[in-house]
Amino acid sequence: MKVVALHNLKGGVGKSSAAVNLAREANRDGLPVLLWDLDAQGASTWILGGENGLSRKVGKLLSGKSPLGEQVQRTPWERFDLLPADMGLRELDRILEDKAEGGKHLKRLIAPFSEEYALMILDCPPGLSTLAEQLIRAADRILVPTIPSPLSIQAFSRMLAHLDLKKRQRERVCPFFNLVDRRRRLHREWIESPPEAMGRTLHSWIPYSSDVERMSLENQPLADLAPRSRATHAYRRLWQELKAELDE
């Protein structure tokens, strides 16, 4: 099973919409997919029409005292499942810090799901956190949705500095431009020539689209809500690029 995390120091960068759409595109390719919504705000859970909240206390589930797999919910799409958000996930960092396992506790929680799924996508809360540090060991790729703006680049640089990655770890962190408005000169320039501070970026980028905003109203990924949308095609390209990297 491959594990892909969507993470950013900043909020409001389109992280949850990217998580949902990439999961759906992988599912359309025939992969059994599990999306784990680790953000207490529950945006991915809402978009997929899931029930927010877990039936057991988050602390017991994440400590391994209760089976995490029993919390999985089905979505309307075959072989596309959801591990929903819960307000208790606000304590996620504290729970991970309490586990003295060399930063590998998240990876151990994920491992049992490999028996049923080919891909797990993690929708992670924003911020510099213990979770972000454990993602390096748990995820094959960490995708960083980035709006083409100086503040977003600064946030990305701060995230890298906080993680203090080794060279091979850094290669797993993949920023891509999101919410791109080609009417803006800076957006056009940066998708053609990204700032050096970003390092290696994914070639695919996602345009700003009102269809993305409709996802939370209609509770559907773009592939089902607006199959001909420019944003839908862009997510398809992004998934194909990501798939090629995961297959290497």
C-alpha cells in the first residue's frame, strides 16, 4: 500500500479538496482507496458525505487499545472508503508525542490497512506539528498544495526548516501549485518557472475554479460533480503524475 499525505503549514490552500479529488481519481483507476481525515475540522469527511465523529475515544483508537479499522465508513463509490474526522483529533499531537516509538507510531497505525487497500491518502491539519514529523516515516509522498504567493513560499520554507530533512526524505516532499489564477501575472510566471525555494515541484497545477467550491455543497468529488471542468482534468493530470512517481 502506498501512502500519500496532503499537508501544509498554512490553512486555506485547498488541501482537503486535493485529498478528496486525488483519492477519487485513484479510485477511478481501479485502486482500493482509503482516505483518512486527520483534520478535526472534517472537510474531507463532509465532502464525501461521511458521518463526522468516531464511535470510540480518539485516544484509545490512536493508542492501539481499540481497533481503528472498525471506524472505517463506506462512501457511495465502490472500493473508496473513509476514516472520518473527529473533534478529538485536536489532541492528535499530544497522543503521538506520548508514544515513545522513535516517531514511528503513525506508521504502525497505518500498516494494518495494507491488507485491504492499495492507496491511503491522509488529509492532515495545518501547522508545524509532531504529526508533520511522523509523516516523513509514514508517507511515500507528502504533497504540499501551494498558492503562488510570497507568503506561501515562506510557509513552505519554514516547514522544511522545521522538519530538517535528509536528502532522501526531502525528495518525498512534493509541492504543487493550487488555486492558480492565470489572470494574475505572478501566478503565470511561477507556474512557468517556480521559485528556487520550492525545489522540485510537480509539473501539474490546479486552477482556481468555482466547481471546487461546489464540492462541499453537493458532497461529491469533481470527477462526479463536474467531469468536464478544467479543474477536474487538472486533478486527473496531477494523479497521473503522482502515480508515475509512486510506481518508480
